[in-house]
Amino acid sequence: MALLEEGRICVKKLGRDSGEKAVVTKVVDKNFVMIISHSRQKERRCNIKHLEFLTEKIDPKNKEQLNTTLEITEKQPKSEAKKTQKK
């Protein structure tokens, strides 16, 4: 089983978002991958030494699966948010 592949779920060991789940979206080279995590939802580069890979794997292009895995909730448009606050 290759741990260094797209879609692999991992846990950040170091950095400001340590302890959080992340998903590998792209393998850059043997030392770096691109990841997305809950706290910083923008794709960014990460050293593989800072990650602990899990056995779970998802499709990183499937937004619904990605959001469910990272527990990301969709933001409401401002017009809908105002309506719910008035009630």
C-alpha cells in the first residue's frame, strides 16, 4: 500500500494546524505534497515529515467527500444569513 498518493487522509504533526486531519491533493515530489485541511481550506505545500498518513483514502476531486472528511460546512450567502437571523 502506497501512503504517498492523492486522496490519502493524514494528520498534521507539526505547525499551527497540528493535530488536524488533512487530505493529500497532489504529490509534488518525494518530500512534498499539496494538502487541504479544515482550518486552512486553501491548497498548500507541506513536507511529508510533518504528516502522519492514515489508511483511509478518498477522491480529492469530490468536493462533497472532501467536505465530509474534513468536517467543512458550506457558508451561507449573506442574503440567506440575514433572513435566518431575523426569525
